[in-house]
Amino acid sequence: MVSAAIDEQAPAIRVRSLVNAFGDQVVHQDLDLEVRRGEIIGVVGGSGTGKSVLMRAILGLRTPQGGEIEVLGVDALSDAARDTGLIQRNTGVLFQGGALFSSLTVAENVSVPLKEHYPGLPPDMVHDLAMLKIRMSGLGEDAGGKLPSQLSGGMRKRAGIARALALDPALLFLDEPTAGLDPIGAAAFDELIRTLQRALGLTVFLITHDLDTLYSICDRVAVLADRRVLVAAPLPEVERFDHPWVQEYFHGPRGRAAQAAKPKEA
């Protein structure tokens, strides 16, 4: 078996000629995308464009029908990557809704990846690491002993972030992280993501419909349409891209409001 190893010089993610299909329904055809290390890239697209399908393929949760995927320089579709769990140990995921285990406390939820990938760690160390991640997510220590049902929606998302950071990943995947939050809560969550990204040097792959999130924290935006990535660029360039969906999305009433509210450059 050929061993897999992280390439520190490679892009965080490189996707080439990707094909994803469900029977006769082709979701992606010859899709290309490159994600740079240390950036927050927002992934947008209309319903049915396969944003979550793309994320799941990159994470190895589904096998595409064609193409190549590299994560941190590792062939994500290779047996070596799958057998060693190398990519899983270097990626954290916040699924839409948080996907916490309802019967476990927050601290126990955060401990799950640590116990899975490092079974030899002493229980006290696992607990201490879990509590560290809980504090990093902006939750108080008292949240560690609570069940997910005892938390607000925003707190559950922060608990999900704590679990996603359990293994100190280089890559963080977020699927609609501000969905269901009020504007104040969504803005606070955006600020948390940007703060963690800067402090930890994370690369963030962020699926969202939230225009405020795009304008507040994303370095680049990738637009999915017509079974591929139309454009992946900073927002000013994306706004100028000549495609009906792009123009309607970024220059409609909500797009204009988000542009007007975006942070001013220092």
C-alpha cells in the first residue's frame, strides 16, 4: 500500500474534472475548484446545484463518478487516504443543524473524535481538551455538562464548532452555519469563525445562502451553477460575472443591502 502524507506546499483543496451523479441525474460535470490555504471560501449556488454533494465528496463521504480530489496534497480518493484516516484527522465539520449526539453532553460530544482517533489518551486529558475547545467556541464551562436539548440554537452551533475543532484540524467545513439564527446571533457566529480562522490558521470551506456572511468574512466566493464552478474569486470580481443567477443573487434587493452593510476597509 502506498502511504499518504500531508504536503505542506499543496493547496488546501484541489478538485479536477469532478463528476457527481445520482443515476441519470448529473449534478456536477467537469467541475474544477482550488481552495487556497488560510482562506475562507464561501460556496453559493441555487437549490439543486450540489453544494453539500461537493462537500461530501471532498470529505470522502461519497464516491464521485469521475475526477480527482486532493486534500492537503493527499489523493482523497485513494485507499491509503481512506485506510489511514489522514484526511479525517485534519478536517473538522459542522453539519447543518449541528448533528450532535442528543444523548451525550456537550463535553462528551466534543470528546468523541478524540476517543475515536486517539484511543490511548487518558480520560482526564480527553476531558481537558474537550473543555478547552468548548471555551474556544465561546461557550461557558457550564455548557460542557449540558445535553444539546438544553442549549439554544446558537449554542448548539457553537458546541458543533467545538467538536469540529477537537482534533486541531487544518481544514474546517461549515454547512449553512448561520441558518436559523437571528441577525445578531448570525453576526456573532460570523465573527467567531473569522476569529478562529485567524488565530488557528484555518482554511474554511463555508456553504451558505447568507449574503451578510459572504460580505463579512469570506476572502473568495465560489459560485455553483450549470453543473460546475462558474467563478471562484473575490466578491468584486464575482459581482461582475456575467451570468443570470449571479446577477440576480448579488444585485437583487438583498444583495444590495448586504453590499451596503459590508465592513469598510481599514
